Amino acid sequence: MATIAVNGTTLYYELRGEGPPVVFISGGPGDAGFWPETADLLADGFTVLSYDRRGTSRSPRPEGWTSTSIDEQADDAAALLEALDLAPAVAYGHSAGGLILTSLAMRRPELLRGAVFHEPAFLTVTPEGRAVIEGLQGTVADAMARGGPPLAMELFLRWADGDEVYEAMDPAFRARMLDDGEVLFGVEMEALMGYLPTPDQLSRITVPSVVLGGAENREPDARLYCLYAAGQWAADGLGVPLVETPGAHLPQATHLREYVAIVRPILARLAASAPVEA
């Protein structure tokens, strides 16, 4: 178990492979367990870093830590890259991790060679997303009353990843995430829901970028269309096309090899980019 003290907290992290560095930033919950299979397949060509975000899973909760911000989370990622001497790297932000990556790309571009935003959770940019937030708030409140944070986290994961993916998760990984409900809903959620850059801010990001979206989320009647639409909004703001991945919101769990076949050349192209000056 590797941990390191950075930015006033202690982070658990995993490193695999050799080659240009790539860091995966998980969304909610921020557990590195979303990435081992992906990292194993990429390890022949990249140094792959994943980590548990502060206060999540194997990263201990800092004493007195009762609130956070997207900038704080981005500063954690920046400090981790610097401490492990992996900058400049390609950073990959999934879902809420895409919000963290946005802050990192805007505020610390010199640490990055490229940025991959996978259905960044800018849910407030569409009516569908705002309706989803309202529905999730009701679901979480009801689950909290009936079963506390673990039940709320289970229902959230089933919504985001699907019942089949949830049921197939490694039991230890799933148990860690269920224990993270207090942090996600009690500490992080307000910051995650309140973060939204302007289109002008997105347009001024100078880091070479790619946006990914799940093909099964493309149609307006898809259950997670709001996440695909958020990705399209980000792609428009960044001035880049949206690249589709197979499946829905978690292709690394449902279409692993097809997903990696799409992601690998994107990472290689971005890794060959020159770092951006601050």
C-alpha cells in the first residue's frame, strides 16, 4: 500500500507500467479501484497513476476536514504529480473527475501534456441534468433516512453505473465505496454540484484536450443522456469534437478492451504534445 503526504493530506496511490505518465482522476466516489484493469492493459506503454482522492477509501480523512472545493481537489492532483516527479502528464478525468481536471487545466497547465474529459459531470448545463440532480437529491435523502450513507451510495452507484455493473464489482472495491457515502454526500457533493466554468473559461484552456462520451448515452431518451450532453457542452466550449466510447458511463467495466483500443492512441497522441507554459 503506497501513500504519500501532499497538500496537507495523505493520498493512497497506485503506479503501473513504464512510459509517458498518465493520471486517472476518479469521480464520485474517488476510488482508484475504477482503473486497475485499464491500467494493466495500458502499462506496456504508459506509466499509469491512479489514486484515492482525499478522505476517500484508503486515503485517510484529514482531521477537521468538513468541506472541500474543486480547486482543492485539483491541487491534490497537482501536488501528487509533482511529488512523484510525473509532471508533465496526460490527465484523464472521469465524471466528477472531469470537473477536477478542468480546474487543473485552467490553473496548472504546465503540469499537463494533455487532458481527457470523460463525460464531465456538468449536470446543470441542460434541463435534463437539472432534473436529474433534483431527482438524485430526493433519492439520496430518502436513502439516508432509510439506511444512511451506505444505502445512499448504493443507489447512486446503481444510477451512475447500472445494476449489472454494480452487481459485478469486486466485493472489496464495492465495500470501500459504500463506506465513502459520508464523504461524498456530506463533504463533496455541494462542491461538485456548484462547480461550473463559463464557456469563455473553457475556451481559454490551452492544454490539448479530448472529450469522451458513451455511445449508449447519445440519444435524448437515454437514461444518462444528461452526462453525454454535459460532455458535448464541454467539447463545444473547448472547441474539440466529442469521441464516443462503447457502452454508457463506465466503459472500462462493460467494454474494457474496446474502450482501451479507443483510449490508447488518444493518450499516445496527447503524451507526445509539448507541455504548456503556465
